[in-house]
Amino acid sequence: MRPRVYEDPADTPPSNASEFHQYGDHSVQAVHYAVHLNGDHVQTLPIDGSDLAYRASEDGRFVEPRDPNRLLDAAKILEAHGVVVLCASAGSGRRTAAVRLLRQTAGPEEPELFDLEPEWTKPGTQCLPVRSATGYLLDLSDLPDEPPARFGQDLVHHGAALRKQGSFLVVLATPDDWQGAWADATGDITVRLESPSARRLVETELGAHGHADRVAWLTDEKLSPIWEADPSARDACRLAGLIGAVSGREQLKEAVDRFGDWHTTVEKLLNKRGAVDGNPSLLSTRVTVWAGALLDGGRRGSLVRASDDLLASLGQARGSADVLTDATSSRRLQAAGIEPVGDRAHHDRSCQGLPAAILRHLWEEFPTQHDLLTRWAVGVAANRSVPEDDARLASEALLRLAVRQHDRHVLDALATGLTGPRRILAVEALTKAATDAELGRYVRDRLLNWAESNNAEKIDLVVDVCGGPWGLEQPALALTRLGKAAGGKDFGAEKLVDAFRELVRHAPGLVDKTVVQWLKKHGTEASGKAHRQALGSFLALVSSDTGTDLVLASAGDPSSREHFVHAWQTLLTTNDAVEAVLNQLTRWQERFEHDADQRDTVTALLAEVFAPPRLRLRLDRLLVADGAVVRPFWRDILGHAMQHYSLVRKASEA
């Protein structure tokens, strides 16, 4: 029987939607493009049959929490207050329980259900929608900043407003994050949930994935320790996937070993006899085991260097004499159970997933050393003497660790520690993490904050992520962050131009409407952060051929044209933007001066830009070439600009 691809319904990510709905104050729907430079807004993503948690909440598949009364209590609170906070650890099945609550509380007719993804500077309820007969799910785990003191009270009032509309809100939170004065106000609407029975959930998931015949295997004594431990919903679903994937019952032990993260194997590797007869010490062996897990499949030299770096971080002398009197590299690798293959080195490849299991074991067994270990591991990836493909092994291993352990600090360290030529590794890691079911929202919030920081490295990181695969997958979210980042980049910065070009290629309509919206709202302001961001975004857009084509097409609309003209005029009077604008206009000259199809269109548009006499000084720099030769392209534009100004003046006088 061919193993099926297994999906984990515990705390599954929301479904993606190509169109977002934005709500502002008083829950008035404004536009279909939730892309903003300031203010607080929320995006709604539908929860339907394509959502794994939705399917797992169905009758016949849903498994109650260990204490089913807690879910009943939550239902009563939701019915009475319109809002309930489910406080539970990530991976407990809380999202599935939340969807189940919303589907059952609303009455005989199931309401529309939506995930809410806020774009806010601080958590608040003003931007949350209040539609009738609707169920909302808001995940407030991993908040980057503590909410205002009134947030809990405001949440209760928001629930009351929802209840009047026959709508409901379930908030997801974790015990570590949901505490403080603001959380105290939600005491009457908070319920702490536990995971369902692991064995019962495994039975259900095996049946749901076509493996009902394997339910009988669950009585095997190899599984008894697991049932006694009663792991979380996420782990139970993972176990069901492992059991469903093996070819026969004879492989059940391997599935159990993999589920247990090869605990016995890892313990044996880490507790070998110490330094005797030229063998490495216990510490040296352990460090080599960990370095081998971080760089599994990497070069032997990189692995040895990484292990020496960690020994040095631990205060062990690693001068030439110390290294040469230590065990040889071959002995160290052998003691750590690492097999050399040519110039590469691997942990036991018959134990699938062993390297990742070793790193998880390291994090779980030595929680007080996370800061030191994170600095070491990120330092390995950042070390220029480590080949880039080996450094990538380290960054990818750290990303998997961060996602599995739900460790936000590892992600932050990757983002801030991998700079310069190694930024590409941080971009790759954050691109993957931005779509993760649990850490994705945290990463997206981080990108939003970094976009407005004063740190050039972080701003560049945001631009790279938003102009890459994640931006193409979620262009609305990427544009918000890219627009903010434009305020921290030089006008016309090549990196920013490239990012806008990529988004235009994949979502031209969204980019067009968004930039016009920004210019309309902020382009006429005298100054300010959003004003600078809007102008920087427009110049980045119009500085590529792809963006130019979009702007010229959009300029056929009188309203858009007016905003474009005003943006150019403002840029031409902004000292630190002048050079970039003139460079952009020079490229237009080179492209359009001999273009019979578009020259007239471009001439008419730029004539409006240069119509005010105060801008003629800027035009003079474009008009005259070296040797005092007048460029015909700009001479024509000057003539049309003077005519346009005369007509406008006569019209205003009349």
C-alpha cells in the first residue's frame, strides 16, 4: 500500500486567499486591498473545507479535549459574551477546538468563518470587523509587543458588540503570553484547554487517512510508554502520520523511534566513555555530536571548525598546542558516531531525522544555555570561512529547530546575525518561516516592525523577503512592508526598485491600486513618515521598465494621473530625491525619445509635471547636454509644459 501524504490538523495554518478585505473604524468596509502605510487594519481569510482544522472539527472526527467540560464552559461563555479566549499551548489542537466552537455556537445554520490577521502597531479592537452572523478566529500568540492596559477590557466590549450582531470571536493565546494587567480583565472569558487523548486522536486520524486497519496496532507494547505520557495533539497527529507511512507492522519500532526523536540513540552518543588512550573527552565528543547535527552532510573541515568554536565559547583552550594534543579529527568523528563520506560527514543515515532530533534534544535538555548555543550556531552560519553551502545547512537546521521548538529568539538571531553576503541565508529562512502555521504571524509582524526601523540591515532584509517568493505568494502583505521600508531607503535604491518590479510582474493591479491609494492619502502631506514612504514607493515603481508601463497605463485615469504628477513635482523639490528623479527621467528619455507609439503620451504626462515655472530649473539640467547641446526630447517637453501652464492659468483666471 502506498503511503499517503499526511496532514496535521492540529493548529493548522489558515488558508491563503488572493483577495483581502480591509476594515477600518466603525467596521466600514473600505477597499478590497488591505495594504496600508499607517493605521491599524485587519485582513480576513476564509475558514472553509480547504482548511485542515475545519475538516478536523467535523462530527465523527473531532476529538474532545481531555476535560470535555472545558469546551462546554467555553461554549457557554461564547454564547453569553460573544467572545472567549482559549488559553493553551501551541500544538494542543486549540485551533481545531476554536473552529468547532464557532461552528456549533452559531445555531442551526453555520455562519461564515474567518481568520483575522491584524496589521497593527499595538493590539487593539478598533480595527476588528463586526459583521452579522459571522464567526471570527483571532490568534494572539507570539505578540511582538505587550498590548495596552485597556486591551482586555476593550476585548470584552467588542465581544458584546459582536453578540448583538449574532457574531462570535474566539481568541487563541498561550499561557506564557496571556498574562499581565490587560489579560486580567479577560479572566471571566478565558478558558484553559488541554490536548485531546493522544490514543483516541491517533485512532481517529488513522481512520481519516484511510488506515483504519492499523488501529489494531495501537495495542502493541512498543506504544505503551507513549500512551502513558499522553503527548500533545500535534505529537499525536505526527505519530499517526508515522504509523500510516510505514509499509508494515514490522516497521512499527522504527516509527516509534522516530517519534521519540531517537532518544536512546542520542543518549548513547552523548554519554560515551571519556578521554582514554587518545579518545576525545566527554565534552569534546558531545560538542562534535552537536556540530555534526548542525552541519549534517557538510564538509569535515567545517564540522571540526564548528566544534572547536563551541569548545572555545565554553572556555576550552583551543590554541595550536591544545588542538594538536587533543584527539585527532578522525577519533573525534568516530566517537561522535559521525561517518565520513569523502570530504563530507553524516550522522547515522539509517536513523531518519537523527540530526534534527539531536538539536532538539540539545535544546530540551539544556534550556539554560539557549543564548550561548544560539550565538554559536548562528555564528557558524555567519562565518565567512565556512563555505556557503555548509552555512546554508546550519541556517536550515536552525530554522527547523525554531519552528519545532517554537523558538522566536532563534529566528531573531538568524535575522540579525546573518548580514552582508550571508543575508541571503536569512532571507531564505524568513521566507520559509513567514508561511509557517505557528511562527508565520510572528515573522510577518517582525518584518512589519523592521521595515520602519532605523537599521539599514534589517530594512534590506525586509526588502529582500518582500521582493522574493513570499512576496509573490502574499503580495498584499508584502506591499505593506515594502512601502514602509521605502521610507528608510535612499530614493531610487536599486534593491527597492527590483522588489517593486517583481511584485508588478505578479500582481500589477494590486500594486497600481495600492500606490495610487498611498499617494492619494499621503502624497499631498507636507511631510511625515507616511509621506516619505509613499514618495519612495512611487519612485521605486516608476524606475523600472515594468513599473513604467504600469504607471503609463494607469495615467489614463485622470485621478491617478493627478496623483502621479503631484508625486513627481514633490520629488523634484525634495533635495535628497532630485538626483534619483533626474536619473529616472533620463532613463525615460533614452527609452521613449525614439518610440513613435508612446513618445506623445510620455511628453504630455511630463509636460504636466514641469508645467509650474518653479520646476524649470530641474528641467534645465535635463534639457542641455554636454557641449551646450539642447536635447530635442526635453525641448519638446518644455514647449508643451509652457503651453499647459498657460492654458491652466487662463482657465483659472476665467
